[in-house]
Amino acid sequence: MEDEGFDRPFRFIVTGQYLAIHYRSSNFEIRRDYHARGNLFYLADDGEGIIHNHTYVGALTDHPDYEGDVFYIRNGPQYLTQNGQWADHVSDAIKVQIDPVGDYGDDEPPLPPPLPNPVIGTDNPISADGVDLYLPDKWFSLYPITGDCLWSGDAGEFESKLYFGGNPYSLGTCFQLSEHEGKTRIRSNEGKYLVVMMAPSVAAYQDEGCKQHTRFDRCPSCMLHYTIGYSSELQEGFLLVPKGLSTMFVLNDGLFYYKVNVLKGSYAEVQRVEDIDDASLFQFVA
């Protein structure tokens, strides 16, 4: 234990549920609460061991369909269930995700109080931690499901484009969502909306004919050169098309889908694709 770095603190998210995970008296406890009000854990240097109060308390096992993003908590051959008990079969286990804790030092922001009604509409999309995405005055982190969500994927802005960086997603831009005529408007904490755009550096090199086109034109020369960016001018919004687990979705602008294109380890942009099977999965976390 003395060899552990203790440099990867996190709290658990129970996928799609408004629950917090605690560890007391050598047992996991799962309570209805905001996930960030649960106990702080550390990931061991081997990437599997779960540490609490300098003690190994279990291990992470990848979900076979979402390796590096969704996990089960294991103790030897058994898996943790929602009632805090251990089961022999993985089908009885809860699915968990990781919310990395930033290095705030002594200035960690205060935790918000529990939500009495985390879901206001049963048909509304929900965050990874079970909060209604259309809840008024609620802010969320956005991140892509890439197999490396634990310690990278913070949303940011570069040359008006949406990008994902090399820091934990919880340190990225926060967004507020609202529904309008069947689509979702996504507004950043700086008052800008996520919109479909073509970067000026790309637009400058388009053919003359393409310079007359808009994001709605299906021109084979320019239609896939659009990306998602930030603008103070509002557009129609996006469709959050459910895909994968109940908290996951792909982004659709009414014509095209969007894929995360990793250009280097600490920088990824979003590109348009035509086929939903080529699109990236996304989630929000409250």
C-alpha cells in the first residue's frame, strides 16, 4: 500500500441512477443521493484496485461493451449489487462509472444539496448519474465514451470549436439543457450555445461553389467539413438519439451524426458522419 501513488481520486456513479456509494464498517453502502456526496475512493496504480482509507476494498472489472468507461465492482469472484450485497453472477451487479475529483487542494467547491426530485419527466433524457437533463438551473459536464473517460475528456473551446482535452471531464465546460420543439438546446456556462459550424480556417479553403452552401446542404464536397462549435447565436439544437446504455446518446443535427476524432492524446475534435454506427456515444454528468 505504501507504494501506491494516491493520485487518482474519484467518486462512483451508479449508471442511470440517483445514488451515492459509501464505504463503512468494511461494507459498501448505496443510498439515494447525489453521487458526489458519496465517499472518496482512489484507483490503485494497477488500474483495477479500489482504495478507501488506505485499504483495498475491491476491484474494478470492465463492462465488456464499454471497456474503460463502465465497470462492475468485484470482490474476488463476486460482484456488488444495488443493495450492497455480493452476488456470484455479473447479471445481478450494478454498473458503475467514475467521476474523477479535481485537484482543488483546500478549495474544493461545496457539494450541492440533494435533489428531492431528480427526474421531472419520465420521457426526458437523464445524465449518467440519474438526473433529468431538462431540470431547470442544473448544470452538467459533457464527455464522450471513448474508452478513456477516467482521466481525460474535458470539454472546452478552441477557435470557436468544441474540443475534448486531456484533463478529467469534470474540469471541463458546464452546460445547461432545454427542450425546444423536439430538439435539445445546449448552453455553456459562458452563455454560448453548441451549434453546427464550419471553422473559419476550413471555410477559407472551400471551393467557390461551396461558399454559398449552408449546414443543411448535402454537398459531397463540404457537408462533412462541419463540426460542433460555440456561438452566441441560437440554432435549432440537437437530437439526443438514444444508443447504448440508457444514459448514452449520439448527437444528430437533423441530417448528420457526430464522431470524436482524437488528433493527439490531449486534443480531440468532433467531425460529421453520415452513419449512426460511426457516431460517438456521449453522456452528461450532473
